[in-house]
Amino acid sequence: MKDGFIKVAAATPKIKVADPFYNAERVIEQIDEAAKNGAKIIVFPELVITGYTCNDLFLQETLISASMDALMLVVEHSFGSDVISFVGFPFEHNGKLYNCAAVIHNGQINAIIPKCHIPNHGEFYEQRYFASGLDIKETRLIKIPGISFFYDNDEEDDIQDDEEDCEYVTFGRYILDLGNAVKGLKVACEICEDLWVPNPPSTGYAMNGATLIVNLSASNDLVGKDNYRRELVKSTSGRLVAGYVYASAGEGESTQDLVFGGHNIIAENGSILAEQTLFESGITYADLDIQRLCHERRKMNTFVVNAENVSDGYETESLDIKKSDTGLGRSFPRRPFVPSNPMERQKRCEQILSIQAMGLKKRLEHTGCKCAVIGVSGGLDSTLALLVTVRAFDYLGLDKSGIMAVTMPCFGTTDRTYQNACNLARALGATLKEVDIKAAVMQHFSDIGQDSETHDVTYENSQARERTQVLMDIANKMNGMVIGTGDLSELALGWATYNGDHMSMYGVNSGVPKTLVRHLVKYYADECCVGAENVTGKGNLSSSEVRTILLDVLDTPVSPELLPPTDGVISQETESIVGPYELHDFFLYYMLRWGYPKEKIRRIAYKTFSEDEQVYDRETIDKWLDTFCRRFFSQQFKRSCLPDGPKVGSVAVSPRGDLRMPSDASSILWM
């Protein structure tokens, strides 16, 4: 309950059909266990107090009365506890029986929420027993008589019945506001079939401000149904930009005709955070990030919440729960831009290469340009840009000799990178051109009075700008287009020479972070160089040669190669200057994609890199996080005049799209 996180649980106890007191004890045990593990909200299955499969026993007064008495054991046990429990039970009101969820907290029932959509198809016959909550047109306070409660409710003295102990609870559509503990946390409830209908109650709840939907369910298992159920929960959480806790009935239900697998699922904004293995009773936990959900809703101007957060028929009640740090069990991927699953990563790489190439194809097609000019250095970024350009030329059916790969050796160029650049260009069928810029740069030093022995920023940037001038002039001469090679991570840090490598006519890598650039090149080496005719359509690649070169490029340290090498070896490594790209991409993702404050980024970075995997110590993380924040703000002026380039993922820094940020914004709040 810090930084917008709250721990939630979906629980499936092993029950006995039609034994409410036994089932209440199992519910109590799991509430205690969940509380011990830090959960603040726990969701149980539909009709967990009686069991879902009671059938005509639901018509028996014996079962109805006992279920209420058993529920009150749970209520009594909750006195003094800060856990909010959603417990399924049958409830009779005005002569009708409803399939309901009781919202229980600190010895009190805060609300009783009826199921709206009552199935009567296939294996379900609920309309035989239960009325629909849709018949409840307005939320109301109802009195539950004949029950001795376990606390003094002084606030309700004016409406208490003197002749009997009773409690007034909300009955109907209900939203629980927990914003005092976690800003923006509002919880609403639907029951089983409510999720499966075309217009589920959760839509109305979300439109009235709910950021977390809980579902008490008794969904039986059939072959393949678990996949459909998972996708339904996942997509609903994404469509509503909400958390979703789904608790389903499991072991103990009658197997007369059906089997229930206890498929508990916790999702957040289209992602599954946790899931219970089928046919295993127990508790599933996850840390929901409510701050993240609120940030996403703020960004989406099409997600419109009712102005008053309450519309006709909805009751919102605030509830105070204690703020506490229950620990953070949620994990965060070290490389959020790179899928951890190999198959998914492979698919992602193919999609990105296609997006990049299609973007360039359109620009070449529109301008009628049949010549692309690329500065090749033997490094990762220019290698990826060259591979993308080859694919774009293949899409257009153009001869790849129209790709002008220009190598421009200077003071920092090593033989290794020079040979890789030249050999790769030849192997891919591009036209290789070498322009040695040493003499031109030395003349420039003489013109501006720069000491060539002073290896300062002028020494470095003069080389970068000379290279850009060469590329631009060759493009003019050849009626060509300069293809930019800089990547997203460099743009975020401002690690580019203004009006040098910062500038091009189309930047194919501008949406790709450095950690992903590496995987794209590796993917090309592993997949596209096998059966190369499927990639180029002409089969004129030397697959083994290209693959060998690409693997050596991947093994080469990232460097701008602007300072003289030491004994022929690269002396200037980028990550020793600006910091590890793995960290910077992590910072970039959570700052831009989810709007995390700096301290929250620091916390999850500690957990991810220091505690879980012990990759970097906290001092190192602090150092480079400060560097990231400082550079991100100070270098915005470079991003404000970026060339065109394709967006490929959820994070981008184009001034015409995702990041409309003033170049002179103060960084003090982030520092």
C-alpha cells in the first residue's frame, strides 16, 4: 500500500456442498492466511458459503437460514481486521432469493451485491432459484433483522429497531472507495455470468470510477474453457483499464455432472499478473498498481468517467483502512521492452523489423527515391538500419545496389568495426563507399582553432558533424535519402550530436530502445540468415557470412568511436560514460509508459536489479537514475526537432506524437 500498490487475493477453499458452517470455517482460515501474507482485499467464489451446486436445496429454508448464520461467523471473525472480503452466499430479500456477494470488513457487512445476469442455458439453471439484480432499479438500504451484531453502531441509532438487533446495509450496485489508503482505488463487484454478457456490469462500474473489479464465480471446466476464460478476464481488464480479480469455485463442489477447477485469475490492464493452476485449491496473490491504472486513464481522453463519479442506481461508499507497507511481491522485468518468452520475442522482432521497413518503404515510394544513404560504422545501430533498409528495398523490388553504405573512418575507428561495416555491406548487396574524413576534420580544426590533441566535446562532435555532412551531400548527389541510425535510448539520453548523427531524412531506429536493438540484430542473425531467400525474395545473401558478421557486431562494445583506440582496441565505451542501457531503458519505460515518480522507479529498480537478481548495487542504481533524469530534461531540445521515424512500441519520444514536452522544462521535481 505504498507507491499505489495494493496486494489482492483470489481464494478457493475446499468446501462441502450444503454445509455452510464447515464452509464458513474454511473461508475464515483463508482470510487469516491472506491477511498474514499482506492482502488487503480477498475474493471468494460464487456461493462459497453453501456451494454453487446445491440445486433445489436453494429452495429450502433450512439452507437459506443456515447460510446467513454461517456468514455471520465470518463477519464476527473479521472484527478488528483490516481485510476486505467478498464472500458469495444466497440472500433472501422481499420474498426473492438472490445470488449475492457480501462485502465484509471489521465486523460489519458494508454491502450486499446481487448477481445481475442469471444464466439458464447449457448446464446452468439458476433462474430456477434466483432473481436478477437487474430488477433492483435503485440501490437501497435494507434491514437484516434477527441477527446479533458484534459491535456498537452508534451512527445508525436513529434508524435502529428497538425491538430487535438489526443492521442496515447497502443492497444493489455498489462501489467501495478506498482512496484514503490508495489514491484512486475504487472497488466494484460482479458475479460470474455478469462477465460473459455483451454489456457487463463492470462497464458501468468503470464508467463510474471503479478501478478494480472483483468477480465471484463458479465456472465449471471443459476442454479449452480455461483459455477462453483467461482471455476474457485479460481483455476485460484491458478494455476497462482496470484491475480484475476473478475467483472461481473448485474442489468440493458436486461432480454429479460438472467439475470445477478453481481457476483464479488476477489481471491488470490487459496483462495476467497471477493465475491459479487448474484443480488446485488455494490462494492466488498479486500486487495491483492502481497508480499505473489512473495514469493510463488520464492519458486516454476517450476514457470518460461520469462527472460526479456516481450516476443513477450506483452507490459509492468510502471506507477507511489502515495504510501499511505489506511488502512488494510483484516482479518487474529487467528488460521491459524485450519479451522474456522466446517465441513471443521472436514474433515481436519480426513485427518490429516489418514496421521499420514498411515505414521506410512508404517514404521511399512517396518521394520516388531509389537510393538510400547510410553511414555504416560496424556498430549495432547502423547495422540494424542497414538490415531494415535491405528489407524495405526488397518490399519495393529495388536493386540493393541502390543502398549506398558509406564508411567514414577517422581517429577512433578500429579495424574490427571497419571490417565488419565493409563486409556486411558487401554481403547484403549494397554499394560500399569509403570516405576518410581525417583530413577534412583536421582542416576544420585548423579553421576554428581547435587543438587536435585536446580530446574534448568539440573534438568528438566535429567528427560526427562531418560524417553527417558527407552523408547529406552524397544523398544530394545521388538523389538519395539519408537513413538515420540513432535509437530510442540515445534520444532519451540526448546521446547524439546535435545536427550531427542527430539528423537524417528518415530515422528508422527512432522507436527502438537499445536493449531491443540487440535482440533485433540477433534475431536477424538466427532466423533471417537461414533460408535468406524468404527474406529478400532473391536468395542472394551469403547466409553464413552475414550471420558471422552480425554475431561479431553483437560482441563489439557499444561506442561512438570518436577517441583514438588503445592498441587497436576501442577505448571509448558508451555505457561507462552515460551508464548501462539496461538500466536506462528500465527507467525510460516506467517513466514514460506508466508515469512512475522517481522514487517509485527507484524502489522497483532496487527490487529488480539489486534484491532479486543482484546485478547492480543501490549506489549504482541511484547514480544512473540521477543521470537519466538530468539528461532526459536537459536534452529535450534535441528531441524537439527530430526527423520523421516510425513508432514501433508503446514508448516513443516524437515531438509530433507521444512526447510534446517543452525544451526548457525544469527537472527539479524529478531530481
